[in-house]
Amino acid sequence: MPSFFNSWLPFIYLYVVGGIFFLLGMVLIRRVKGIDMRQKKHRFWWKVMIFGYFYFMIIHALLIIAALYW
């Protein structure tokens, strides 16, 4: 079985470092008024972006678990 450093450490790095850039991008979008939260379509796409980040993180974790234990 692969060690923690070969399986989970890259996952953690990807979603922590990538999450920092994602968060900075989302903050930048808000600060430059690139999104108007009063508009329904803008709120929808804001939620899609956040949901998508966590969706792919969960799918990735499940696939790592499947590869390691099945």
C-alpha cells in the first residue's frame, strides 16, 4: 500500500495551496465588483464555484480511498 506521502500529501497540498488561490480569486472578484450579489444569476454562479471546489475535492478523496483500500 502506498504511504501517506505518496497518496494523501499531494491531495492535501493540491487543495490547500489551490484553495488559497481559489479563495484569493473569489475575494478579488468581490473587491473589484466583478460580481453583483443582488443579481440572482451572479449568486447562482458564486454558489456553483464554491460547490464545484468542494465537489471535486470530495470526489478526489473518494477515488483515493477507493484506490487504496479496494
